[in-house]
Amino acid sequence: MRKIDIHEQALERFRLGVDADTKQKQRELESLRMYSGDQWPDMVRQARNAQPAQGNLPASPARPCITVNRLLEPVAQIVNDERESDVSIQLVPADDFGGVAPPPDPLEIELREGLIRRIQRESESADARTWAFLRAVVAGRGYYAIMTRYAKGATFDQEIYCRRIYNQNAVVLDPTHEQPDGSDADWGFIGVDIPYSQYLAEYPTNSQGKKNALFNLDDDEFRALGDESPDWFSVLDGDGDEAKMVRVVEYWYVHRESKELHLMPGGPSGAGQAVWADDLESYQAQQAAQGLPPAEPMQTRTEVEKSVKWCKLDGLQVLDETDWPSPWVPIVKIVGNELPPFNEDRQVDGIVYPAIGACQGSNFMLSKWVESVGLAPIAPWMVAEGQIEGYEEFYNQSNTRAFAYLPYKTRDLENNAVGAPQRTNVDTPISSLAASYQIFNQSVQTTTGVNDPQLGRNDPSLRSGKAILAIQNQGKRGTSNYMDNFGRSIRHEGRIMNSLLFPIYGRRPGRLARIVNGEDESQPVLIGQPFTMQGLDGQQMPQGVPPGQPSPEGAKEYKLTPDANYNVAVKVAKNYDTRREQEFAINASLIEQQPQLMSVGGDLFFKSQDGPGAQQWAKRMRVMLDPKVLAEIDKDQSQPQVPPQMQQQMQEMQGQMQQMGQALQQAQGELQSQFQLESLKAQTQKEIAQLKAQTDMQIAQMKVQSDMAMKSAQLDLTDKNTREKLEANAAQTQVEAAHNIERDAMQANQANSEEMF
């Protein structure tokens, strides 16, 4: 089989992707031009420009080309929905693990979700998604990438981040992919043009470690490269290396390798054991070592394994290459409105392209209105020759001055009787222009899918908040497909991030990372090593457990396994920076509707605020609470919480005491001798007293522990002196309780002895 030249294959695929996207990119550029405000066709604008005098034709002034960009508002409505949304990614175990991996540890799911939330909460991640989503709404599709980079500082640790692609035309994706998020693409490019001087500084060698072939090129040689490959080498207006531009692209491609999988007899459950063809020889050797005869495969199938490669190249050579640690090309695609195919052209559009005709018609009608009404000449006076002789200044200034009267002569130069001068009536079709302008404005709403209720122009007859909200939601249904497509792309983003977590964060045990928990709170963790949380300068930091030592109680260990198989679920909801803000919004809404709830939960309302005086307000509002609510709160806080394990021990002791009491009653009926009865009674009471003493001691210890837990929840135990003082008091209390119980037991024994004799 012929070995494929990576650079040759990349150039061929790059040309294929560019050619396949020619018509689509033309539509996208036209949509972007309309959205930017350039909404007049070039030929129409040129025809309306001022024309100089030519021959017998006089010069004509420019006609108005007024543009009211009615696309900004509907685009902003949809994009702001994305900005205000909260993307929540959840990892759930795959439906069927097969023989790939065991069910994942819940702590690993917590770690993975926390890392993904932290990556997605970064500002650059939001910028990357919003920029791609904006282009999808305007032009039909947008792209961003999930990349890796070295962490800051003197370290070789890497991190995952979302990369914003400023020039979306720089992305070339496999045109044969079918999924709207691009998850099934076999290859993709992201390119950038950089100055020749920067190129030489960044890429002195190629992927084989040899000197870059583009070094020491003079101007003529560089221009020759540009003539041969204009898409890769170009010269801008100017001189020097800064005018020379080199296109450098990152290229991801899927590599497939076929492997045979055999089903051999045996296995743990007798259903067979799956063995790869490469491992078949060692499997047969193990069977022979166990004295088993050679076995033939019961079933064989071919498995195609996919891996992704990455390289960076220019138009002449490969500059760098390596393996990409994810099974997907890391380019995430967001589509706006994908149209079913009806020809060889694959078409997607946003809200702009369908509205081009309506927007241009609206601008035409508005310009005609201005031209017909605002710029129309004032109607001239119709007078007979000689009729205003001597009064010319009156009529010349009648268009700008309000005269009380305009004199005229009743006869013309031929002494004919004439009537008063009259203005020429100009009939301007105002109603027709207004109706046409309104029709085109409604057409803009129809083609964009964003109607008046969503734009904030509700029917004034609506008074109910629910009715207004229902109409606004009805208006949003025309554009809900954009947010649905956005959620689909976020799900693919989560799959890519999840596949990168182990290669990036899990290969070095003991790596310190920061995650975001389900309450949107950031916390540091150690990965691949047991740890406990310790106070450091008032902050909780993870403290690793030394290798070989047992993990203390309460220690956690977050691990990342390489073969964990997950499904990704995405939830898109209203965004809150923190759960506290969400809680405050809910409480504020409830109290606004029912102000009397302040006497029930006013302290919770102020506690959920982030202001510096919120806690003081919460304490003061607690005084104003309803007495019944305060009594219930005090009741809950006064009851000690006994651990379930101690509760079980107490129940067992009570059961033993009950059994001993029953044995005493039985012995009283059977024993005839008073001395034996009294002796057995004394012995039984002694054992009961001892058991009661033990029970009282444990109850006292549990009470002390409960008191300590309640005090620890109310006091700041980070102060070492306070902690030691509480522990000393608790120990003294336990000693005193044990002494009192022992004294009571001795007194009980002495009393029993005196009673017997």
C-alpha cells in the first residue's frame, strides 16, 4: 500500500473544502455585509449618485440612499438569549459498558464535571461561543475550537481552553460531514496569515528538525511562490518582510486502523473471551501452559479504531506534527438554519439572508418617501406675463417669508383680464408610500422570525403579566431553533473536553487543579492522590497524604481513568453568576408577590444577598420573624443530632437490659429458696447497674460530642487556642461523667449488699 504524503493530502483536502464552500461563503459574505449596514446593491447606489453635466444633459444631484438597519435588533434578541443562558453539562455513565470499563466512580464524575464547568466558566470560553453563535445567527454557521496549551509558569502541565476564531472564513471543514455540530468530520483546518518576519521567528525548522525551506528567500523568489500558490503566499502593498504574508494552518485528520477481534472459548461465565488478533499468540501460550488444548475462534469480526493526528503546515512543508489526544477533530460547529438539500449545494443561513429583499425594499420605500416629501420642490406660482410686474420680490420671498398679502395686477401685458396667481398642485402619493413601507417592515419580521412582542412592542390592551409573557414566548418560538442548535454544539464540546481530561489532567498523580462544584463555587483538589482539606492563611487547601500511609477519615481521592465511558447531557437555562444570585431572585419574586412572607423568611432573603451588610440585615430580620417560626427554628437547633451508629448501639443496650429483666422475672418464679432468690436478685441488679452505668457513660459521651459539633458549627475553629480549649473542656467533662457514674455504681452495690445481709 502506497504511503500517503501528509502534506500533499492536506493541500488536496484544503482545495476540496474551499471549492465545496464557494457558494455558501458567498451567501455568508452577503449576509455579513447586510448586517454591517451596507444594504444597497452596488449598481443601484451607483445609479443614484450625483451625475455631472454631459452634452446637452444638465447635471443632476444625488438621490437619497437611506439605510435603516432593521437587522440589528432581531439579531441582538437571539444573541442576548445566548448570553443570558446558563450551560450546564452533566456526565452520566454510558448505557452499556460491555468489556471496555467498569462503572465509573461517582467521585470521578464529580471531578470531571467540576473541571468542565471550570473550563466553561472562563471568560474566553464564553467569548469563543458567543462569537461563533453570533455568526451562526447572522450568516448561518460559526466555529470555535477546544484546544490545549501549557499552563502558566515553569511547568510542563497543560490545560484545556476554548479558542475563539476571529476570522471564521479561516475554517475549512470536511464537506462530507453530516452532523450539524461537525462531530463526524474526518478532517479540518484553521488557518491564519502571518508576516514573513514573524513566520521565520516562530518556525526556524520543519517537523523533521531540518532548516525551514523558506529561509533566506529574496523578494523575487517569494513572489514566485505567491504566483504558484496564491492561497498560501501573498505580497501586500508595500516593501519589506512585513508586506510578505505566509498562511500557516493547523490540520487535524482521522487515522483509521483495522484490527481483528476473536471470540475464544471459555471466559469467566463460559460465554467466551474476546481476544485481539495481536494478542492471540500469547493467549494460546497461556492456554497451553494450563494444559488446555489449542482452541479455534468461535467468532471473528473486524474493528476499525480511530485516532486523530495533528500537524501544522504551510504551502510548502509540514512544520510540526503529533498525535491529538481525543477521538474527535476539536472544531465545534454551530449552525443557524440548516436547509434540506435539493441540489448539490449544501446551504445553511441565519436570519439575515432570507430578509435581504425585505430590508432593501424597506430602504427603497423610505428613500422614496424622503425624496418625494422632504426633498420635493415647493410648488411654483402660475402667473400671466406682466401680472406681478413691480411685485417680483414679494413672490421671490413668498416661499421663505409669511406675507400678509401678495399684490398682483388684474391685467396682463396685452391688457387681458386675468385672475389671481395660483400655485401648481403637486400630488405626492403619501398613502401609497406609507403602506408600502409598512408592508416591507412586516416582511422583515416575517423573514427574521422576530415579531413585535419580542421586540418590546406589546399590545397596550394587555394587562396581565402572564398574557404578556405568553405572547413573548410565542414570539420566541420562531427563533428557538438557534438555541436548540447551540445546545447540540455545547454537547459536542462537552464530549471533546471529557475525552481530553485524562490525557491533560490525569497523567501526573498529585496535580493541583481547581474545579467548580454544583453550587458554582470554586475549590482546589488534588488529582490521583488522597488528600484532606487544611487551613492555609484562612483558606482551605488540599493537603496530600504521603504515599504508603493510610488515608485518614474524611480524606478524598479524585481519579481520572483513561477508558471511562460517559454520555453527555446538556441543560441550557437562565444564567446566574452564582447559586446565591438565583436564590435571591427567587426569594425576591416570592416576597414581591406576597410581602407578608418577610415575617416567615426575611432573614433568608437578606442572607442570600452578596452585599457587605447582608448578614447584619439577616440578623436584624431574625428578630422580626413570627414567634412560631422562631420557636420551630430553636427547636430544630436544640435537638442534638445523634449519629446513626450510636443510635444503634443504644438500642442494642436497651434490648440487653430488657432481656435481663425478663430473666430476673423467670428466676423469681423458679427459685424456691429465699436466699438463692435474693442472691440472684442482688447479682442481677448489680449487672443492671453496671450496664446502666456503661449506657449512661456512652450517652454522656454522645451528648458531649453533639455539644462539641454544635459549638464547632457556630464558632470559628480555625483558631488553634479555641480548638484546644474546647477539646480540654470536653475531656474534663467526660472524666467527671465517668467518675459520677462509677460512684453511683459503687453506692448501688453497697446498698444491695446491705439488703442481702
